[in-house]
Amino acid sequence: MNAQLQPTGSAYFITKETESNERRTLAVLVDNEPGVLARVIGLFSGRGYNIDSLTVSETEHEKHLSRITIVTSGTAHILEQLKHQLERIVPVHRVVDLSIIADQRGHDRPMERELALVKVRGRGDNRVEALRLAEAFRAQVIDANTEHFIFEITGRVSKIEQFIAIMTPLGLVEVCRTGVAAMNRGPEGM
């Protein structure tokens, strides 16, 4: 067996040595009904692929449609297979690879944002420094007392990661993240 191949029972891990993993953002429009999310997630977990970020919300109330945004990684070939398999799940209406469309339009990535709530415990100098850094990151204080802050921060995933990293030594207690919300630039819809 080739040393480059991962030993597994799944054929999805057999890839050419030259293929590298790509990070992709998929938007999936589905009927808002019980069990749909489980089927979509099951497609990934059943093939041994991780979902890095997952957000779901009803976006068209009158039609009872929800939008699932999935961030995952894999080879281009495998991601294309997953996209086609998602399209065959009932009741999936549409699957769009936002990363591919962004690239075709000359953009690095689709517009992606995340929201995080970050709780930081601190007194004295650490408290002052946490407030100063939060202001630099445009994080809002949404709860505070003499012992802690809860900050709300929105932005790119890299901004959220950086904010969490700098709050860690200042007394980071807890983090809650929404996951990535994404869409492409331009006047066209999904």
C-alpha cells in the first residue's frame, strides 16, 4: 500500500499524492423540516469528513426554507463529490460552493463573518488592558461587573481567533461562537 494513503475502509481517502486539501464554504438551501440537518451532517460524518463550521437558520419564512452554511476541508475532487451527493438529498433545493464562485469572480473568499461572545475575568491592569484591546478590535461590552466582562465581537474568523488568543492571558473564561455566515459579493443571489 502506498505510504501516502491513509489506512481506512473508506475510498474517500484515496487521493492522488499531488492533491492538497482546500477550505471550502458551501451554502445549502433546504426545506425547514425535522431530520434534514441530520441527513446533511450524516453525509459528512459517514464519509469521515469534519465540518469546521456549521450555521443554520430559516431564511425564507413563507416558503419554510432554511440556509445551511458549511465550512469544510478536503481535496477538490472529494468536495465536488460531497456537493453532488448533497444535491441528491431530499429536500435539498440548491447547493452552492461559495468558495468556487468567489474565486471565479476574482475574490479570495466569499464574504464571511462570525459572531462570538467572550467572557474575560479580570481586575486591575488586566481589566484595563482587556478593555483597551476590546476597543481596538471593536468588540462591544454587553455585560460587566467588577470581576468580569462579556464582549461581543463580529468579524472574519481570523479576527475572532486573534481576539480570543490575546484575551487568554488576561483571564479568558469562556467563548461561545456562532459559526460562519457567508455569501458572495455582487447582485446575484444564491
